[in-house]
Amino acid sequence: MLQRCLDLLAPALERPGAVVVDCTLGLGGHSEALLTRFPEAHLIGLDRDKEALRLSGERLAPFGDRATLVHAIYADLAEVLDGLGIPAVQGILFDLGVSSMQLDEADRGFAYAQDAPLDMRMDQTTGISAAEVLNSYAPGELVRILRQYGEEKQAKRIVSAIVREREKEPFSNSARLVELIRDSLPQAAKRTGGNPAKRTFQALRIEVNGELSGLERAIPAAVDRIAVGGRIAVLSYHSLEDRLVKQVFAAGATSTAPPGLPVVPEKYQPKLKLLTRGAELPTEEEIAENRRAAPARFRGVERIREARL
């Protein structure tokens, strides 16, 4: 869905001196496309993964000082821009979820299809691992995480098995967890929805990386720092992310005027304009080109008023 992101951002980034923030730099594919498509734009790329920063830095080296890469999580967007002395930008891109690099590196523990240490930290220099979560969290907290972040209906059954097994031996690798989940679920629950471990792995990844709490800070910060006429594009990969993005965008695109006013003062008028009709889905061609795009949900907005949200 890269082309859609570029097309949506184009009216804001074709202006001389435009600044665009890639809040989820990864391997730099989106950033490379942005710098190529918009030759007068300056890019700021954020990523919490130092290895991703190193690899993307090599990829973006031909663009010289047009790219500024920062070791930071997207939740710190405002602080990064303050540190660079940039009050507002013309474009912001979020490609949420786990990156292809992290999925493809077996030793990161993100993928349930191969055995690996249960780490799941996007920034391996800080925080607790998925194994530590499994081995130390109280049962009730684990149930909450699986239900809230994984939307796992069998959370109690899975957590009961986890608690029983961790008393015998602490969890360290993904294969043991995948097998435990598969053995814990009733047959009916295993017949639909793909790999039965995917919801638990998603929940652990979100907890380990504080993804939703970070997004709760990042999306309002993006709206606050986008210039009038600037645009934000967001690719989400599960309903929890998309719901949060939808709520912030919808609130900004709604009048806050008390009912019954014959004339709506400017301060009550919408600050954002929705650029997508609901969440746009990938086409069959996009999925064929990149199967990981299948769950993607795309939303975009434009800032239309100066007043801060």
C-alpha cells in the first residue's frame, strides 16, 4: 500500500522545504520512496530498533543530509521535533506493527512459525522480554493482556496452562509456547483464524513494547504537530490500533459546537479533514505482491485549521 501513502501525502510534500516524518522507519523502504518521490523534502526517520537504524542508514546514505535518523519511539514524536527545533511538519507516516526485519530474524522471537528465544523487544537495549512477562506476571494480569491485546476468547484456558507449565520450568523459547497453546484450545477454536498462537503472540508483543500506550500518545502528537495543509497517513494491522487512530481522527474532524448555534464560530469547527472513507483495505493485487499487507487498514487526514487539538 506504499503507493497509496505516497499519493495521499503528495499535495503536502510537493511544496519546497517540506518536512516529513517516518515514525516507523524499519528498513527504510517507505523513507526511500518518500525521498525519491519528493526531491525537495527533508525526512526525519524514527525507530526504536538500533539495528533497523543502522541498516536504513546505509540504504538512505545516497540522500545525504536530506535524511535525519533518530533512535526514538513514535510516542516521543513531539520531543524529537522539539529537539530538532521544528515546530510543525508537512507530512507524517505511521506503518504500525512489527517490521518485516523483526519478523524475519528468528532470534527476535516475534514469529510463532519458527522456534526462537521469547524476546519480542523492538528495542533490545531496554525493557522486559516476552519470556519475563510469561514467567513473572500474575495469572489475572496475563488473562487481561491476552483478552485486551490479543482479543483471545480462550485467555483463561491458555493462562492456566502457562501457569502450570512455568512452575515446572520457566518459558524461554517460542516453540514450547506455541505447542502449549495448541494443546490448550478446544478443537473448534483451532479450526478457524489461522495459527492458534497468533493472538497470544500479538498480545505479548504489544505488552512488551507498550505499543498501544505509545500510540495513544503518538497519534494526538502527530495531529498537534502537523501544519495546516499537512497530511498524516497511517497503516494499522489490527483492530486495536485502527480503532485508536479512527477515534482521534474522527474527533478532530467533528465540530465541537454546542447544538443549536445558528453560526458556528471558527474555534468550534473541525480541525481535520478525513481523506479516506473509513479504513481502506488492500487490493488483491497488493496482497499478492506482499501477503503481510492482508490485514492492513489505511487512514489519512489533512490539517485544515491552525488551532491546536
